[in-house]
Amino acid sequence: MKLYLVQHGDALPKDADPERPLSAKGRADAAKMAAFLQSAEVSVDEVVHSGKTRAEETATLLAQAVWPGHKPLKMDGLAPNDSTDHLAHATGAAGGDVMAVGHMPFMGRMAARCLSGSEEGTQVAFEPGTVVCLERTGDGAQGDWALCWMLRPSMIP
């Protein structure tokens, strides 16, 4: 099983729009990432997001490439300061590859938990729009994952 952790794309500041939708850069970066993922033939069995506008918009753009014909699903437990327990449990029970779109610091803590068994463990340098691909290497216990690859929008030509 693969778990794709995605930090939502660049969003408007709260004072410009309290809903914080994606900025023009955020939309462009998400579209660029979606095109790359599609060309790399990445596919998933489910795309979930936090329900916040910027995460939903990012998830929608990526889902068109990696989960065509489906709309991403809102999932509780992906907000910036939520515990990683809910997503860890969901990935343990998942029957296929999952892409989760959310926020920092949650995504960083989730990556650390998967890679080291502790939310305070191994750090991954996310930036808006980053996709991190983890692969389960055992029964899904904490720390039973390997980093397959990581890609930031700024790395895509």
C-alpha cells in the first residue's frame, strides 16, 4: 500500500479571503503536479482532504489525474493540529493506495510518525503543493513505512 501525503497548494492570506482558497500560484502548482502525476501513471484508490477550501481545491485538481471519475472525500482528522491517530488507523485499514491532502504541521507529523514511529521523529521538508509518497513495508505499524519519493512543485520544470 502507498500513502501519498500532500500539503495543500499556496493559498490566499486570511485577510484577503477568510476561506483561504488557492491562490493563482497554488492552482497552477496543483495543476502542474497533477499533470506530472498523470504522466508518471500514479493512481490511487481514494483521495481524501480536510474539508478546508484550499485542501479541497488541491485534492480536486489532483484527483482528476490520480483518481479519474471520482470526487475527493472529506475526512475528519486532517486539520493542521489534529492528532495523526485517525489517518494512521484509516491507512492501517485501507485496502489500497490513499492520497491525503491536508495542512502543516499535520502532514509533517504524519510523515514523521510513519517513518520513525514518532510524530517528533524524521522531518520531511514540505512546502505548499508537495507530494510525499510512502510505502508500507510491513503490517502498517508505526515506523513500518519507507519513503519512496517526494516532489515539490518547484522541482517540476
